[in-house]
Amino acid sequence: MGEEAKKTLQQRKQTKKPLVLASVMLAMFMGAIEATIVSTAMPAIVADLGGFTLYSWVFSAYLLMNSITVLIYGKLSDLFGRRPILTFGIILFLIGSILCGFATSMQMLIIFRLIQGFGAGAVAPIATTIVGDIYTPEERAKIQGYLSSVWGISAITGPAIGGLLVQYVSWKYVFWINVPLGILSLIGLWLFLHENVQQKKHEIDYGGAVLLTITISTIMLLLVEGGSRWSWGSWQALGLLVLALIALCAFVFQEGRANEPMMPFSIWKQKSIFIANIVSLTTGIMLIGISSFLPTFVQGVMEKTPIVAGFTLTTMSIGWPIASTLSGRMLISIGYRKTSIIGGVFLIIGSIAFVTMSASSGPLWAAVGSFLVGAGMGLTSTAFIVSIQSTVGWEQRGIATAANMFMRNLGNTIGAALLGGILNNRMMNYFQQKAAELTVDDANKLLKAEERANLSSSIKTILQNGLTNSLHSVYYVVLAFAVISLLFILFIPKSNERSV
């Protein structure tokens, strides 16, 4: 009888794969929708809270914590199991989300976004690992397709939901919408996922984590504030540069001697992995430059509603999954090098559309540029993941994939800081030349229809021209990174052309 009871208990404790998959997809959807839904709401948030100069920090704070923690959470899940670490991440993310909705200033919002990003770092890598744990290698390809669709669906629905919430309720609900999704995901994980955690002795690379945090934080601070709050030759800017270089050198040294490094540089010796990671960094910079600032252009310069601004970003999200699907077929027929090159060309054409965009171009022009960049991203990112996973063995596949994800996140983080700094700097210089009494924060007035209507035509023209010129500077940098991406792609070894 005792044996029978044991058997029943074991059956009851079996992992229910479809329900775990649904819970994992909910968690991923919550993390994925965050990027596009907040981008769409940002003009309304800035109009309400003020502080246009801090605009890019709302993204940078979230991305900084996300980038730093993604590798740490992966290590911790090996020690303590996937479920408790993912639970910790989701709860922290939800606390940050709730607090963001209660923020009464941009400074408060930035602090709460740090908390949100600290939790978000656990979601994507551990959710993907759980799928790898519970499904056989034969099943994984199909299941990874479901996970990819989450990013496509969230990217399509995010701007639309964000636009509707901003226009008809309040921007606060953009953050609070995460709460029911996170709770449902947690219930599913604890009811249906059962792990047999083998206690292994792992050495967590705390030194690497601290040094990486210092490196990325100082680089971000330098990029956002350099040239605007501090001149590039000031002691503050030079001090930050020296600190970043020392921390980076110390990080590289630490990773070389750590038994289980956060960033295993040995895998970078493979040329195809090196190129895939570098291009993931450059395309990450491009991605944040478009998704963060396009709604501002459409609302502030073209004078369109948040919903229209949201849909100009949605087209990128339509282009991405379509191109990803086509990429799978192209990899088999023409190889990943040619697939990546075609993707690189799309990135350049899309960036040219943004560089040439003006107030009279209309939202359709912005939407087409967005779609082309999305297509380029879909072709390259899919090709890179397949390339990386076919280059390394099973025992390094997780590390190699996490490193690529980290480089994309790092690109987003650097991009938010760099491009935000350029935007503030160019706008400040323009206002000093045209109307010295205006400040960068006066651009807030363009983002609220009532305040915009109260502006005199001359001031409105100066503000809109200042914003247009500044955003064009941002998009020239985006174009430069698109060109750099294609140049690196051309160096993918021809010998690996058909390794798929």
C-alpha cells in the first residue's frame, strides 16, 4: 500500500508540459511587451511628470539591470532550480511595475524601473531554459517557435494596448497590466512544474558581476551626461572614462581566472560567434534608438495621437516575425551568411527612411521604415542563433546563446544612453542658437495636445524644428550602426555558408 501511495504521489507531482509552457509563455509575454508598451506611453509620461532630459534614463535604468543580471540568474538557476529563481524574478518585476505606476516624478520612475529591470533579467533566459529541460531535442525546435511567436505577438499588441491605455485611461496602467499576467504565470509554475534539483557545487562569479555593473553603469552615465551636463573634456567625463576602462580591464582579467566566468571568452574565438555577438550589439543599439524615439517624433513633430505613434512601431513587430519565418527557409536554401547579408541590407534601407523622414512625411513613412528594420532584425537574429547553436557543442550551447542575448541587451543599454545623450545635446545647442530662453524640458509641451495648442506658432516651430534636427542626429547614428552591422556580416566565413 505504501508503494501504491508513493506511485500516486509521483504521478501527481509529474510536470504537466502544456500548462508549464503556457505559464512560461505568459512570463515571456509580460517581459516582452514591456519594451514596446512603455515606448508608446513615454511621450504621455514625460508630458505628465516632466523631465524630458531624463527621458532616456527610463529605458537605460531598466536595460542596465536587465543586462547585468541575465547571466547571474542563469548561474543561480543551476544551483537552486529554475522555479524558485524565476519566481523571485517575476515577483521583483511585479513590485517594480506596481511602483512605476505610482511614480510622481521622473526620478522616482527611474528608481522603480531599476527594480523592474532587476526582476526582468530572470524571465527570458530561465523561461527558455525550462523549455530545454522539459522537452526532448526533437520537440524543442517546434516549442522554440512558440516562444518566438510570443515576441511577435507582444510586439504587435504592445503599441496598440499602450496607445489605447494612454488615450482612454492613464499611462499608469501600462505598468499595472503586468500584474495579472505575472500572477497567472506564478500559479502555473508552482502547480505544474516539478523539478528534481541536483545540488551541485557551483562558484558564482560575484567579482565579475560587480565589475560588469561598474563598467556598464559608468559608460552609460558618461554617454547620457557627456556633452550636455558635463563637457567631454571635463574632469567628471574623463574620470568616468578612466573608471570604465579600469573596470573593463579588471573584468576581462577576472573572467580569465574565474572557474565559472559570467562571460566565457573562450567561445568568442569562433569567428562566426564573434561576428554574431558584435552584430547583436550594434543591432541592439539600432533597435532601442528606433523603438524609444519614434513615438516622440510621430507625436511631437507630426502631431499624431499615441495610438498612431504606437502603430508606426507595430509595423517593425510585423516585419520581424515574418522575416524570422522566411529566414528559417532561407537558411536551408542559401545558407546563413547570405541570409544575414540580406538582413543587413534591409537594416540600412530602413535606417535611410528614418534619416530622410520629416514632419510632412506622415506616419506611413515612419511605419515603412519601421517594417524594413524589423525585417532586417528578423533575418539576422534568426540566422545568428542557428549559426551559434550549430557551431558549438551541446555543453556550450546554453552559455553561447546567453552570451548572444547579453550582447543584444548590452546594445540596448548602450544605445539608450548614447542616443539619449545625443538627443539632449543637439536639442540644447539648437535652442541656444534660436531661442536661448528655451530648455530641453520645454519639448514636453509638444507631447500633450492641449499644451501644444497653447504655444505661439513661432515657439512651436522652434521646438518642433529642434526636436526634428535632434532626432535626425539620432537616426544618422542608427544608420551608421546599420552600415557597421553589414560590414561585420560580410566577414562571416564563407566556409560556414552551408553549415545549417
